[in-house]
Amino acid sequence: DEVSNHTYDKATLTWFEEIFEEYKN
């Protein structure tokens, strides 16, 4: 569960970063 949550958080962060980059541009 800990590992699963960590992976999910990382995936969410990556998605957020991609959306943020699109927003900046």
C-alpha cells in the first residue's frame, strides 16, 4: 500500500508538471 501510494503520487506529480508546462507556454 505504501509503495502503491508513492507510485500514485509520483504519477500525479508528473501529470501535474506536464499540465503546468502547457499552461506556462
